[in-house]
Amino acid sequence: MWRTIWNDLLLLLFPETCAACGNKLMESEKVICLHCLYKLPRTDFHKDRDNQTELRLRGKFPVEAATSLIYFNKGSDFSHLIHLLKYKNRKDIGEFLGRQAGMELKQDGIFTDVDCIVPIPLHIKKERKRGYNQAEWIAKGLAEALDIPLETQGVKRIKSNKTQTRKSAIERWLNVKEIFKIANTSTLHHKHILIVDDVLTTGATIESCATTLLEVEGVKVSVFTLGLAILA
């Protein structure tokens, strides 16, 4: 009883606010208010096999299916959410949006034959500095909603490459060449793997990770990202 009273008092003094607009959340709302959730620019790509996410990856590696939840434009409310997720310790944003995406994907029957979910790994130095891997938190929410196991030990990032921001497509590809390695083959054999990341831009990082995973016998790869960057 006292814990409930204390929690109610904390909420009264320090009410939870929407990560997107900053307004106070209603009791039934979590992380992002319903108004902002409604405003997020959803792609609905999971309803179209020839969607922009899949087309951006097609030809780079064999992809079973691919989709992104939302269009990503710099300066938008969604880009602000991604910034909070990646750099301001708002892991809850990734888990929340991953769960939201998973519920929508499950309803439409996409990724039903996926065996495990693999978030794009960070290099150990970067993860220690940041304190977490944002892709892993997205994957946690997605895995929970889809009821698919999360696999974080099968592939590792072995090079701490420089940020991809402001790099050309060729520079991005060279920057992520051979930066991953298989760490545990037994967990990946003959699996259909869903790779998860925050935003798809040129697809260079995902291509590098997918190519590494596809070296394992019998592996198939699909892709989910929270956002699809709108390229100029």
C-alpha cells in the first residue's frame, strides 16, 4: 500500500511526459502519447512486398522480407525520438516503439516464420561508453510482441568504425566492410533471422551484418528498422 501511495505521489510531483511532445501522459499512456503515436508517419510497408525498405536492400544480399515502421526525416518529431533513444539513455523509447511495431506486424502475419531476432551489434567500446545498444532495445520490444527469441550472442562487431553521418554511399560501405564476425555458429544454423536496427539509410551496415550471417549454413535473413531515412 505504501509503495502505491509513494508512486502516486512521485507521479503527482513529477508527472510522466510524452517523449515526443513533452505533454503530460494520461494514466493509460506510456512513453508516447496517443496523439503523437497517431501523428507518426507510418509507412505500412509490411502490407506491400515491393516496399521502399525492401527495394533499398534488394540486390545487396538475399532478403526474405523487409519493412520499416516510420519514415525518418531530420528535424521531425521522430528524429528527436531517435536522438533521445541513441544518445540520452531513453531505452524505453526503443522498447516501446519496437513493441508497437511488433503488434502491428503480428496482426498482419509478417515474419511468422522467423526463428530469432538479431539486433545490429555495437562495438564493445561504444556500447560501454553509451551504456546500452539502442537496436537491442528495439529488438526487445519487437521480440516480446512477436513472441520470437532474441539472439544477441551469435554475431559480434569487431571493428569500432567511425559514425556514418555525412558519409556518401560508397564511404558508408567502406566504413562498415568486414566489421562483423560470427561468434556462435550453433545458435544460427538453419535459422531465419530478423535483423533489427534503428534507421535504414543506405543499408551499408545492415548489408555487412547480413552478409556475415549468410555465411552460416542454412541461414535466411529478413530486416526490420524503426525508420527509413528519406534520401535527398
